[in-house]
Amino acid sequence: MINYIIRRILYALPILIGVNVITFVLFFVVNTPDDIARMQLGQKRVTQEAIEKWKADRGYDRPILWNANASGTGKLTETIFYIHSVKLFVFEFGQSDSGRDIGHDISQRMWPSLAITVPSLLLGLFAYITFALILAFFRATYIDVWGVVLCVVMMSVSSMFYIIGGQFVIGKLLHLVPISGYDTGIQAIKFVALPVLVGLVGSIGSSTRWYRTIFLEEMNKDYVRTARAKGLPEKLVLYRHVLRNGLIPILTGVVVILPMLFIGSLITESFFAIPGLGSYTIDAINRQDFAIVRSMVYLGSVLYIFGLLLTDISYTIADPRIRLE
């Protein structure tokens, strides 16, 4: 197990280097440091002196990849690539193009994002698996048929409808929770309740239908028929055999969600005015703050690779037949 984890971490390094290099190239091929300075200064007729000062304050006045005027290791370290990209490997995010400390912003904004995404994931998995097992238990009955129809209808509706509808009905008409905003401590519950509910309702159709397909596929396998032939009750077969073996594809799907646990939901945070990392990224894109966007892209890549590693390890828990050698 330890050797496997070490190998996976070593395999991840070239991927992270590739993501970092590609992101850097995309930003600095499309926009030169002068272009970035003009966009941040926000002036149509900004002077060259102001541009040079802005670049010097943020390290954009150096060569991009190779500093021929420096000596020793400075040829590599005194470059834009080293200052703004290489340091990301040790999670030194530096300052944004607007002058803010990116690391401090991430440490502050990660908690509102987690306050929404963690309850959405846990409650969602419980709800999706429960409803999918019910439909699989009553397969080929009216409950199953109308349940699938309802899932198709719900997954066909745009998530924007659930967000706006939830804000109007629950927030404006019923006045149960605030429409938008955020607060710290226990008061945060009333602000995250509606985004979590909207997230559950918006994804329950597609997720339940997918999990139902997984469980039905497991129910047609030989080991399930053998368990029924031994006289085990259908509920016991469903929970002890079908559910456990169906967890492997479910865990594979969950890994896609793991980066969003930290980064947050871009659309949800923007509509509900949640000061999380999702809205932080959207604001950076709107301001064309490339330093923040690069940092968030790299952070998402790290979390995704870490999620893949956790998924492989969780396979051995869900199915003891799988061994990581």
C-alpha cells in the first residue's frame, strides 16, 4: 500500500508540471505582461511609465523563462515563470495582479465553500443512494416507472430554474431563509440552507437515475441470484450485496466532485453571494486577474489527483478483493 501511494505521487508530479507549464504558456502567449498591466490599470491611455511601475511591483518586468543578465541560478529564478508558476509547487501563491495575498484569500474563502459543498455531498449521496435503492427494489412496478419519469423530468430542467425558483419561493414568498449573503458561526446555517437544498434538488434526478442503473446491473449478476437461491430476504440481498458492490462505480463518480468541495460551486456562490472560492474565481476571471486564475487552476489539479488517490484506496475498503500492489 505504501509503495503504491508513493508511486502514484511520483506519477502525479509530471502531470502537475504539465498543467503548470500549459497554463503559464496559455496566459503569456495570449497576453504579454504589458497587456496584463493595461487591463489591470484600466486606462485606455495609460502611460508607459505607469505600466513599467506596475510590472516592477509585481515581478512582471523580468524575462519570461531565461534571464541572461543574471548570474548563477538567477538565470532561472529571476524570471516570470519561476516567480509566478514554479512557487505554486510549494503552494506559495504570491500576490494577485490587484495586489492581494492569494494564499490569505484562499484560507479565508475556503470555509464558506466547504460549508456548502460538504453538506451537499453527504446529504446528496444519502438521498441519491436511498432513492435509487427504492426504485431498484420496486423495479418494473409503477413506483419504478414513475420514479424514472420524474428523474428524467428533473434532470431536464436547468439548474438556473432551481436557483431562481428556490430564491423566489423559499426566500421571497415564504421568508424562511435569506435569499443571498453569508455570515460566520452558527448564523451561517440560515445562509447555506437554501444553496444546499437547491443543489440537492437540482442533481437528484440525474444522480438517482445513474445509481439505479448501477444497482440494477448488480442485481442481474450471478452472486445475487445465488444469494436469493439460498433464501436470503430481498432487503438483505439489496443492502449487503448489491449496495456494497455498487459502491465502486459510485466512488469513481465521487472523485469528480472532490475538487469542488474545496473550490466551491461557481454558479451557486455567485447567485447566492457566498464569499467562497467559486465566486473568488469568477471575480478573478471578470477582472482578468491571471495570477488568481492560475493559482485556482493548479489547486484544482492537485485536488483532483489527490481525489484519484483516495478513490483507489477506498476501493480496497469497498471491495476486499481489490488489492493495491
